[in-house]
Amino acid sequence: MDRTHPHPLPHSAQQGHHHHDHDHDHDTDGLAEILDLDAEVLAEHLGSLTAWLPLRTGPRRIVDLGCGTGTGTFALLERFPDAHVIAVDASAALLERLRAKARENGLDERVSTVQADLDAPDWPDLGSPDLVWASASLHHLSHPDRALRTVRDALAPGGLFAVVELAGFPRFLPEDAPEGRPGLEDRCHALTDRHQAEHTPHRGADWGPLLTAAGFTVEGRRTLAIDMAGSRSEAIGRYALAGLRRIRHATATGLHPEDLAALDQLLDTGSPHSLLRRGDLAVRTERTVWAARA
């Protein structure tokens, strides 16, 4: 997220394949909502990842690869007050949202954006960054090994490359929920996991060996297990609603009709069974970060 983002399906934004129609605009809006909620709900955890980075000095020039709506960009700006961040993404719409946030927060002079397809063999000149941050973005690439070598060649001497990967899309419901269809969320995830395995085989990858093969030395690895009770934030309800709406779109044709009906009840904000009315939601997920030097 930065695509610390936990979207349950691969999307076109990172690949640079855009179809400017209503469905694409709706998909971008839905993705942006999830990214923003992910940043809001998991801000404390993201801050702990940026604080953990084994940096020798405070970075002045940072590149955020696959920045999305700027979750990582703004966390890095907060962590490193003397830094300038170049935010890179293939989606013009997400970059525009990021620029708007930067203006709103008086940070526009510390952020620049670059629209680029990270799967392309030639990237724009990103200078010689002290820190490159790639959160949940590299697994979208068809040629991540090439991207890793490009980062290695671009880093300033002694610069750090931080790769963050997701264990999967967060779980929100208790295992015995919903009433009448317990385990519904697990069955939804099983369907999306099969799709992910086919279309984004590097999702959930162990990036350590891949970084080593690309000429990096891995200096550290940290896995952050997250289990947040929903009572701590009403945003968790909105996060669950946005995430499971996206999962519903992905799994509708594969779910048992009774599962689909139960899912639709959870997603119906006017229903007494709505996710927004539940007091037992949580956010359960894992994030792993690798820190490497060329």
C-alpha cells in the first residue's frame, strides 16, 4: 500500500492497460477507496514498518514504486521530513488523487509524480534515490526480475530497497459468520486465491531469493502480523464493506447461490445483517518487508 493495498484481484492500474469506460472508472474508484481505507486503518502498522528500515542516514530522495493513492508516499514523507518522494504508478487517475492529497496537506512541494508502466523494459529517469519503496506492487509485474535489476542500477551508493508483500487480502469476519453460512469468507478467499495464482503468481512471494538473484544483499526481513478488533474504528466496517464488495464482483459466478445471497446481505447497508452493523469485525492480515542493498 504505494500499493500496500490489499485489493483481492489483479487490476490494470499497475500494468498500464487502461480502458476508459464506466466500468474502468468504477473499478478505479473502488480500488482507490480500498487503498485509502487501508492507509487509514493500518496507519500505525505502516509507521512501524517505515521506522524499522535499516537506514544509515535519513534518505533525501525516495521513489515509491506502484504508489497507488499514496499510502506509502505519505507515510515516508512523515517518517523522513527532509525527503522528497517521487511517486510512480501506471494509473493517471490514482496519481491525480495522490497529487490532490499532497496539495490538501501542504506537501505538494515534497512530492512529484511519474506515470510509468513498471513492466516496460525502459523506465523514466528516476534519478539516484537513497530509498526505493515497493509495497504490494511488484507481484503485479510479468517481469519482476527485470524490475529488480533496474532498481539495483538506479539506487544511489549505499541506497536501500524496501519490498513489502501481502500474505493475502485481510479477513474481517469471525470463522462462524455469517449465521447460516459459516466460513463464507474463507470460501470467497479460496476462489480469489485460485484466480490470483493464475494471474499474479508472485503474489505472496518470498522476495528474498529474488532480490539476491538480482544482485542485492538482504539486510533484514520483518513480518508484521495484524489482528485489530473492529470496535477500535468504524473505518474497519467501511474497509470490510469495500473489500468484500470487490471480492463479490470477483467471485459471483463461482459461489454457491446460498453463499452469494448471504454475502449480498452483508453488503446491503440497509440490511440488519449489514457489515456496518456488526460488532465482531476485525482486520487480520500479514505484511512482510525485505530491506536490501545492491
